[in-house]
Amino acid sequence: MPLPLDSRRIPASVKVHVTTGEGVEILWSDGHASRYDFPYLRDHCPCATCNDEREKKASGKAQGIQSDVLPMFKPKAKASSAKAVGNYAIQIEFSDGHATGIYSFSWLREMCPCESCTRSGGV
């Protein structure tokens, strides 16, 4: 017997503004609206490579290793393209060539950067 779907994690509408660079807007089935800018999505990319890099950076800082003493200028991430992945996610290719992150709608709802979600800890 399949598990019931959580309506809070089902989008009613998804808009990806690649041309204007405004980011991703999702209206969820429960009426909540989320907006993600492309730099936020790039910095929080859920792919294995990015997760490994974040873990290495975190463990290095835990050991007192400062890896970003003089960080190089990093241009603001922009989207080059985006496409649907089935009916459960979107995949974005960024201006830095990175395109391996698949942003599931469930993950996006958990990572909603709005004030009420960050205050309450997400869904």
C-alpha cells in the first residue's frame, strides 16, 4: 500500500526565471509560497559532490583549519538552463558549469528560505 503524499511538499505551480535571473518560485498545494534565488540554490546544491565539499569544509573548520582566509572573488551564480526531472524535481545548470544537482520538491520545501520556515525549522 503506497504512503500518502504530504500536500505541503507538492507544488501547485513552479516558475523558473532563467532569462530574468530572478530564481525559482513555487506555490505549494497548501498555499505556502517559496522563492529561491539562484545563488542560494547553487550554494545549497544537494548533489553528492557538493555535499562532500561541504562536509570537508565543515570538518576542516572543526579541526581549526582555515581554508578561506583570502577567498577569491566568486561571481554571483546564475542559471544557464533548467528542466523538469519527472514530476518530482528540477535540475538547473549554473553559469559555472555545474549541473549535477537535482532539486526535489520535497527537498526544496524543507530548504524554503522564507522567514516563517527558517524560524520554524521548515516543514
